[in-house]
Amino acid sequence: MDKIKKLIAKKNKSKIVSLTAYSKNIASILDNYCDIVLVGDSLGSVLYNYKSTRQVTLDMMIEHSKSVRMGVKKALMVVDMPHNTYRNPKEALKNAKKIISKTKCDAVKLEGGKKIYNSIQTLVKNKIPVMGHLGVLPQSDKTFKFKGKKKSEREKILKDAKILESAGVFSIVLECVETSLAKYVTKQINIPTIGIGASNNCDGQILVFDDLIGLNPINARFVKKYANIHKQIKKAVSNYSKDVREAQFPSKKYSY
Ligand code: KIV
């Protein structure tokens, strides 16, 4: 069974584990624990301090993905198509083909619903596996407030999820979606939903790796920090600095 079929088969059977990675060393660790490793365009804010992911370019995504590819052997590797690279089917196909050929990733992810139906359908028809993304859409939303409080939002997200499924996506990320809506959408479609701030009613979960380890200074409600790497790095660098200043490093052991 190929990786995509295996992933879809997990729906209603076992939870899907996903994380983001932007480089090889981290990706090779995640590969042992994750079903999906996503090269997310969140790298724009996490690594480059951009105000939004809209500034991320295709070349940036390709270079980081080439690095991640070296670390991912088992998991499904998905790459975000950045803003303004899939405005119509022709543009989407050209850029998705470029991403796949340069990075050898397994699939691409696009943000949005009905508006990008034709682009998604074109990619799928050309045998390019596509992951959808609904709820908060960082490439186009002005605020990152969770979705699903208003009836109109609930109806739109459910409708879009069904549209994406009919366009042929193999899975949908639900970002910051109210609990009962995430549960309902997950029940209404036959492909897995992957939640980020969308409750444990989704078929799987994703987090930004740098958030999970406490390296990225984010304080969003949906982020559970599983480590405080920031503190550990500070301690290591402070010890190194002290050793160098006191001429304790490099000692004989570290010299030729
Ligand atoms: O860009 C990203 O990292 C993402 C995840 C948060 C789902 O799209």
C-alpha cells in the first residue's frame, strides 16, 4: 500500500501524528515518530521573523524542503505551496511540478476551499497528491481568531471540506476550528482531518516543531510546550562563553 493510502486507512482506526520540519537534522528525528512531516510556510515567521507567511517564496520552500528530504525516509513528506503560487490551475501545476521535481516530496499542501477547487483538481488529475487546509488560513486571513463560532463560518468550513474531498485531496488540516465543528467535519468526510488548535476530535494532530520544543516564543492556547529548549540552549551557550573567556576551552582533550 502506498503512503497516501496507508494514511487514509488510519481514519477511524488510529490517530495520525504530524509535525513541521525545516531542516535535515530535525526531520531525521521526527521521521521516527511522525506519519507526516510538513515543510510548513510557517518557516517565514518562525525562522525569518516575517510578519506573515505571504512573504515566503517558492525558492525558500524548495531549499528548506531539499534539506528536510535528506532526513525523511519513512514519513509522508508534504510541502506547503506558498502564497501566490497557485492562483489558477496553470500556475498551480507549474509550481507544484517544480516543488515535486526539485524536492522529491510526496505531496503539496494548499490553503483554501471552493476558490482553489480547480487548481486542486488539476494537480490531482496530474497525479500530484494534495493536502487541504481550512479554518484559519495564514496566507489570506487578516486575523488569526479561531473559526466556527458564527453559523456562516461553520457552514462555509463544512461546505469547503466536502468540496476539497470531491476535488481529490487526501487529507485536510483544520487550523483553529471550534471543537464541535471539527468533530462534525471529521465525521462528514471520508478522508483524515489533521487538527492544529482544532481539538482531539480530528483524525490526527500537527504542531509547529519549534513551538512544541519551546524554542519559538509563542503563547497560543493550542500550543503545548513539551520541552524548554530555549532554556537548555541558553545554559549551553552560557557555559561555552564562560569556558572560552576563562581559557578553559579547548582543553588538551579537544586539541590536536
Ligand atoms: O505552515 C505550517 O506550519 C502549517 C501548519 C501549522 C499546519 O501550515
